[in-house]
Amino acid sequence: MAMHGISKHSGSAGGGGSGPVGYFMSDQYYNKEAGVWHPRDPSPQVIEGDPELMIQMIDVLEHKHKYMSGVLSFTHSDTEKLKLHGLTDAIEDITGRLKEVLFAGIAPEHQHILIVAHTHLQRLELHYVLPRHNFEVDRAWNPAPPGKGKYRQFDALTDVINVKYGLDDPRAPLRARVTKESMWEPPEQKPTRETLNDFFKQAVVEGVIDNRQELIELARKAGFEITRVGDNYLSMKPPGGDKAIRLKGEIYDKQFISRDKLADSKTKSAERAAYLSKPAVARRYKQALRERQEFVEKRFKKALGIVRAGENHSTIQQYNNTKRGEIIEIFGSNPNNSTDNNRNSHSTDNKLVTPHDKFGRKTDPVIARAERIISDTQQSTHRANSAVYRGTKLLAEGATVVKTVHQRLETFGSLNYAFLPSAPADIIAGLGESGGAMDSGDAEADKVLNKKRSEFGSLNNKLRHIAAANKKNSAGHSPS
């Protein structure tokens, strides 16, 4: 099953990007149950992004909340299913959909994220972190804003992944446990929790309790102190105990209102199956993308209107250069980048990263790529407009040539052949020193006229021969 979790940490307590990035890239992990460190084998694998650059991009921000981090985790059995599809291809598809949800409404060249895969527990975990900043408009931005909407949207993402790859449904009714074990439970509390779970389950089976409120009353009668009541859990302190124990499961959930509904898993399963039909899943996923895109476009409507409506490349380039200069200037003057030993270095995979102007140099290619895209688009548009303009001009010129030639032919055709020179030499002499070119300034017209002159010259020669022959014949038959 694919399960998504969002970290509560955001850098608001003073920590920078080295916190999440250092955890992602560390070659060791802490086993809380055993209280010891273990090596991560295999080592973490960077799927997308640059760890060092991500630290710097987070640390440069002046917001209280600097980053968002989360994880997509898969069980061992589902990791094996992903391998059947080709693990590399599956990871590429899954991370692509993750980015599609996270960055809905954000321009592609401004989607900055670090994704790292962990497989040392024999199952796949995809950890990610991104700055809480919209670099397209240079404004603070929360990819997971307060409210229940983000959980519905990310559930739509995990449903798509689970249905596409045939993974287990983490919210299936038959999977819900009457009681749940705590993953990070201290060893000394396990016997107590197991005893409590067995006790309350037996009370439900025997009909002693029929709902959560009766369970609470039974616990108090048994001497337990109820310290907290949540929507899906109860915390209680055993008699003589020092610490409260949190109990989770269906019988501790506020939805436990009767044993009959608790046992009615068949109806729930049918409803869940309809909920996870491919058309329903696709519909919810598209709706989640629309909601997130509309949120961004509404949140930054004025700024996006300015950025995305630049009249020409120079305007956008000037804007980007200004923003880039401000980013570099902020980075150099940010108090988090002082020379204090507690602030000027970050541990990432046993390497020290010192803040410097490398951030500016690394952001340059990103901005340059965006500018090239804009420039290429504008140049293509300009070339298209120029081609249309040249085509229009050529058509106009062609019409003028046709009209001129027509007029010249009409003029030439109206000439009286009797007044043509009698010899080709006379024709050439009459045309001037240009060798027959009339130098009208119209190449097409001159070409036509020269052709006509040649034809007329040939005709004139024929006429001369005919005239000479007629004269000779007349002389031979003249009366003596």
C-alpha cells in the first residue's frame, strides 16, 4: 500500500535545510526500540534534486516556515509488486505524480524538490523536501496549507498509485484492526498495552460494552485514569502507572457506537470497492489537481498576471535579472549565513556544506533555461509574423508587377508596326547604349519587353526578305 505522511517540521524552530536533507542522506538510522544506530544498507539514493543546493535554497528564505517535507512509504509486499512493474519505471511514475500534485499551478522551471529513496528496511520509502516559496513570483507559498483539503488531495494521489499498481488499500474496512499496536512503543509498555487490548476486546465480545462511551466508563471503574480522548484514540494511565498509554483501534474510535456496526464490514467493503473504482479514482485525482491549481492562481493572481503577461523578452529578462539579483543579495545578507560556527555549515552525508554564492551560480542555469524557452517562443512568433509580412508584401509586389506588365503590353501592342525601324541595327541603335535594356526599373517587365523586341526583330527580317523577293520578281517581269 502507498501511504503518504507530512512532517510537522518546517524550519520554524530555527532549523534550516540541513535537518531534513541530513536525515534523508545520512548513512545511518536510529532504532528507537533498541536505542542504537544502524547503517543504512543500501545507502540512500537521490532520485531528483541536489542535496547541497536544496539546503542553500531553504536557508536563503526569510520566512518563518522555510520548507515542507513528507514521505510516500510502501510495505514490503507492495515493494515486491512494484518490482514486477520495473522498480525504476514505477518510481519515476510515482514521483512524477507526486510533483504533479505538489506543484499544481507552479511553472515547471520553478518546481524545486529533493526526492531520496530509502530501501534499507527492505521496503521502499520516497522522502521529499521542497522550499515553501513560489520562485516564479518570489512569494512565500505553503504546498500543504491548513485544513482537511490537503489530506483529501493527497489521499487522491495514494489511491491512484494503489489502484494503478494493484497495491493494498490502507483504509480497507477488513484491514482495520479492533486494536492497534504502537510502532515506537517502549519495551516496558508492551505487556501493559497487550493486556489492556485483550481485556477490552473480551469485554466487547461478551457484550459487556457496546460502544466507546461504555468502554471509557468500564476503564474508570477498573481504576484507570482517562487522560485524553481523541477522535480515533484513548489515552489512559493504569492504576499506579507513571505514564499514560495511548490505545488505538476501532473500539477506541469515536465511530464505535455499536457492536453491530463494528461487525458490518461486508457493507463497508462494498462501499470501499465502489469508491476505489478506476473512474471514481481518476475523477477525484483530477479534482485534487484543479483545487490545488486554483488555490495557487488565486493566491498569487496579481503577481502571476504581471509575470506571465510580459510584453516581450527584454521585459521578462529584466524582471528575472532583478529577482536573481535580489536572491543573491538576500543570500549574502541573510543572518542564517553568518560566519557563526553554529550557522555556517551543514552536515550532509558526512560532508560539510558552506553557504556561498554557489547558490546564485546554480540558479542562473534554471533562470537561463526559462529565459531561453521564452526567447525561443518569442523568436518563433516573430519569425512567423515576419513570414506573414513578407508573404503579404510579395503578393502586393506581384500584383504590381502583373499590373505593370499588363499596362506595358497594352502600350506596346498599340504601337503602329509601320513606324518600326527597318533593320535590327536600327532597332539596337534606337534602344540606346544599354544593349537593348530599357532600364525601366521593373525586371519582370523588362524581361517581357526584351522578348517581344527579339520577336519583332525576327519578324522584321522576314518582312525584309519578302519585300526584297517581291521587288526582284517585279523587276524580272517588268515591261521593257
